[in-house]
Amino acid sequence: MFKIPRGTRDFSIEDMQKRRYIEEGMRSTFQTFGYREIQTPTFETLELFTAKSGQEIIEELYSFKDKGGRDLALRPELTAPVIRFYVDKLQMEPKPLKLFYFGNCFRYDRPQKGRYREFRQAGCEIIGTDTPEAYAELIVLAYKILENSGIEDLRLNIGNLNILSLIFKQLKLTREQQKYLIPLIDKSLFEDVFDVLRDFGIKGEDANKFIEILQTPDVKIIKKYFKDDSAIKEIGELEQILKLIEKAFGIKNYKVQMSIVRGLDYYKGLVFEIEAPILGAEKQLCGGGAYDLISLFGGKKTPSAGFAIGFDRTIVALESENYRFPKSQIDAYVIPLNEDIVDLAINIVQILRNEGFLVDLDLLRRGLGKSLKYASSIDVKKAIILGPKETKQNSVTVRDMETGEQKFIKIKNIIKIFQ
Ligand code: HAM
């Protein structure tokens, strides 16, 4: 027997009904915010992903050589591919360019609940603007997509990597020292941060202040820490974004969190994450922010920002919150009771399908009892039964599968059974 590869999943009929329903909802929210859909290939040149992140990232990738000896990789995310596409073909498009996408991604991660080797992302990129309203709208879009999907308990955290860098600068930490600290900050291991700072020769009071800033949601406290103008300007911009999110867009459920560092290497400035606490360890549903890849990929320098939502985690969160996914029902199941009625049955099927109804037909000639049993197993609303008695009167028997109620209906009025 063949086994499914580690970290991948099969999706059943019910799974796919849930997934398509949620994906359609997300697509429509992207569209209501003026975003338009694009698609990029599933694999790219390996270099696209090592350009910013270096060779270490190869450990986390599905990379391979093709028959022509080219180094390729299954995409681990879609921001680099979208920016490659932009630099190659979309630079002349009017700005801002608002692009969204759905796509499967591949990471050589350690599989666990909510962490897979093949997973799906829903994401977007906005290119050509860095106004506070652009950033506020982007964050609100991420939040709305998840809220509209039906998740009840969401936590939105907003940070800024430039401000974090300025703190590092104020503390005179070397690049190496920063690299050491960042994973600890990312995991909110603040006691360890304190110990490491002490080892780096940072006095207790300064270390405490730094940790306070990483933990406080109060922008005023963060502001007081800084003396130089660039920090004040950066915090002022963050405040404008927060004000728009809260006052103009009406979203109050957010927290400032300077300890957000984001895993990927391309971010600068604004960063944000959305979590669903019900998911436990893998609770991060969405991550995003402003980044700089366009000039690295040879394009004309332009601001860009975006986010990606973990589609699979969204479904797991909805299931964990006992979200009631709508049942997808077949409208009608047509049952011809003998062979010479098959033509007429197909005729009725055609009429209904052309009207857009979801219609199935008995293809096994298995008689009324078994056909009705099958119809109820595939969740049919109405069974349409055609026997000699019905055809003689140009009629059908329509059985409501929920109530069991039966009606004799003229074939010419067949569409009316759904009114
Ligand atoms: P990311 O934080 O690496 O960001 O991934 C975004 C989301 O994808 C995560 O928050 C998580 O929900 C989901 N995710 C990541 N890895 C896995 C996995 N192994 N299994 C299941 N879900 C996973 C990015 O990918 C950036 N490209 C986002 C972005 C777009 N930034 C700017 N534009």
C-alpha cells in the first residue's frame, strides 16, 4: 500500500465543501477592498528565495534540480514570487497596485497540528504606497477576512521593526548580538532576554526599560524612551495608522506589540500578526508588514506591503470554535423506474441543470427503495420519481426528502418545485 507523504493531507468531500466555502468568502472580501487576483507558478528558481534569506533557507525548502540541471524550489510563500512577477511585467501598472492570491506553499517543517509541509495561503500585496491609510486599510483587510470567515476570538498585534532597530541602536548592540536576541524576543522569553543583555554588558535599568517597551501596549511609554527625531517620526506614523484603524475603520480589538520580529528576512517598518488563541501552539493565522524586495529583484524602488493568512489554520480554528459550516445539498435526484424512461429522465435533468440547479440522476438502475436511500445519503433536497404511471400523465412524483411529503407535478411545471 502507498502512504501519503509526511506533512501532506487528503481532503474529503466534506473538507472540500468547507474549504471552498471559506475560500469564496475570503476572495469576496479581498475584492470588496479593491484587490484583484493573480497567480504565479508552484515552483520558482531556487535563487528567488535565497536572494534575501541566504543559503540557510534551503534547509527549510523543497528544492531540486530539474532534468536540465536548473536549481528550483517549490514556493515556501508567495511574496517573493509576486514581486518577481511585478518587477518582470507589472511595473508600468497604475499605482497603487493591489494584488491578491491563493496558493499552496511547501516548507520542510516538522509536521504537527496546524503545521504542514504542504499548506495553503491566502494573501495580498499592495505596491506603490506607504501612506498611513494604505497600511491601516491593509491591516483592517487581514482582520476583516478572518472575522468575515466566522472566527470569533482573534488577536491583532501590531509592531514596527524600525523602532525595534532604533532600540538596538540606542543600546549599541552589534549585529551579532541582535541576531542572538531576536529569536528570544520572538518567543517572548523576556527573562532570557534580560540575562543575555546583562551578558552583553547592558545595565539592569536599561535592560528593564527595553523589556518594558517590548511588552507594553502603550505607545506613550514607547515614545518616552526615545530622544532622536527618526524614532519620534516613526512612532508618530505608527500612531496615525492606529488612529485610522480605531477611529475611521472602527476596529478596537488590537494591541501594540514591539516584540513582533517576523520570521522572514525582508520586512522593514510596520509588521503585524493575527492569532487565534484557540489553536494553541500554532496559533498564528496571519503575518504581514512592509518590506523591501523590489529593488533587490532589480525593480525601481517603490514601497510595498502585504500579508498572508494560513488557510488551513483558519479552517482548524473555525472547526475548533464549532463553526456551523453550511451544508451543501444537491437540489434534485432523478429516478427513472424503468429502462425506457431513461431518455425522459435525462431530459428533465437537462432542463433543471440548464436552470442552474444541482441535479443528479440514478445511473445504476437500482429501483426506488435503494435509489431513495442513496439520495438521502448524498443529502438531496428532492427526489424526482418517474414511473409508467407518471409518464402516462406527463408528470413526475416529487418527494421532499426531509418531510417525506410527495406531490404529483406536470413535467412542464418542473422548475416550480423549487419556488
Ligand atoms: P508567514 O508568517 O511565513 O508569512 O506565513 C503566513 C501564514 O501562513 C502564517 O501565519 C501561518 O498561518 C501560515 N503558515 C506558515 N507556515 C505554515 C505551515 N507549515 N503549515 C500551515 N500553515 C503555515 C509569509 O508567508 C509572508 N509571505 C506574508 C507576507 C505577505 N508578508 C508580506 N506579504
